Amino acid sequence: MPKKRSGPADYSSGGDGMTPSARRRVLRDGARANELRDRAFRQIVLSIPPGKVSTYGRVAAAAGYPQYHRAVARLLRTDPPDSLPWHRVLGTGGEIKLPGEAAVEQRARLRMEGVSFRGDRVDMEVCEHRLRSWEALD
């Protein structure tokens, strides 16, 4: 029986089809500010209405940078406090990724906006905002 050839998705355990060197390049690039990319992220985050949420990955993808979820987190961490509705951006599956008191604050802000939870996670079926990049980036 012939041996099955590996395809692009087999390059890494991440399942994203990226080679390890490509993944390192994205991580290195995303760790630095980039005004064009960061402006696109800001527009997408600002398009999330009160009472709704999205994920770091979906914000990045809607802004045109699908592998840059960590760059979204960097932007939200480094922008001036409360210049963006940072509390509306979560980890995959509605998980609050912030540590300690920041997580408590994020949960409280979301609850004040009427966001519902299932245990420790936001109920994404009810509260996820369907991002429309063509509206936010006009």
C-alpha cells in the first residue's frame, strides 16, 4: 500500500496549515504595532454592539488578518484604557482569557451589558456578534 503524502495542514499540530517558520513570523510580526493593521482591528472591535461579543480570532479574520489573534490581544492590552470596548472580545468558545481582577472586571462589564453566561463562559449562541467587515471597514 502506498504511503500517504502529507499536505499543508500536516505541517504543524496547530491545524492551521502553517509551517513552523510561518507561524513564528506571524507571532513576531503580531507582537509589534502596525498602524494599518491596528486601525483595522480597532474598527472591528468598535463595531461590536453593547450586549454582544466576539473572539480575538474572529476580530483578526474580519479585519483581514486571520492568523493574528494574538495581535488583537496585544492591541487591546496596549491601547489607552477604555478607548475600545475591550471587554467584548473573548477567547475561543466565549472564554475570558484575562487573569485575576481583570477577568472579574470583564465579567462584570459584560453582565452590565446583559451578556449571558453558561458557567464560566459567555453563551456564544446567544451573545456572539456576527462580524461584517465590509460594514466596519467602509
